[in-house]
Amino acid sequence: MAAFRRLVGPNSALSCTSLLPPALLICCRGIASKLFVGGLSFYTTEQGLSEAFSQYGQVIEAKIVMDRVSDRSKGFGFVTFASEDETHKALTEMNGKALNGRVIFVDYAKPTSSFGGGMPIARGPPEPTHQ
């Protein structure tokens, strides 16, 4: 993107965002309206998480990450808000507060990265070292 800005110049009628597909813009904007919530109690439900954060804005989704084997909470989850302003307000108000007896940590969610669809890469045996 930096190279593109240098090519078209800072005062050009073309902007970086005008050339991006709308789905990518929505995706990038959606990351800013999603919060990571850590330090959750094992007794916190998605409904309870949604209710706790709904006082700061419209919660679109509240998701608690579960362990596949034990089917228990891993102690963290994500809350998605309708707007970035609501997200920021919830972050500042809820970070460090107690929820179900545990102090929670709230931060902006980081974008997920995909590395080959989850399949491990076979690299073979290590090269022999000659001394």
C-alpha cells in the first residue's frame, strides 16, 4: 500500500480504499469492532457475556472458545459490536472489571491468519551435519 501511495501521490483523486473490494473493507472494518475478552470464568456463558457487554452498545455476537476434548471454556472469547464507537467504549469500561468472580482483560481482536488450511507441512528428516 505504501508503494501505491507513492505512485499516485498524496493529493490524487484515487485513494487506497477506493480500489479495494467492498468485502475486504468490511472485513478490515469488522476487525476493529471485535473485542478479545480474556480471563473468563469457566461458568461464563455466551448469553452472560453478551448481556455484560450489551450495556455499551449493540452486541452482534458473543462467542466463547471451547476446548474440543473437554467441552469446557478455554477462558477467553470474542464480542462483536455494531460500531467502532461502541467497541471502544466497551473496551475502556470493561477492561479490568470483574465478571462472574474473575477480572477480565479486554483488547481489540487481532485478525486471524491462515497458514495453508491447517495442514502440517512435511519437511522430511533433518540434514546431516558434517564436522
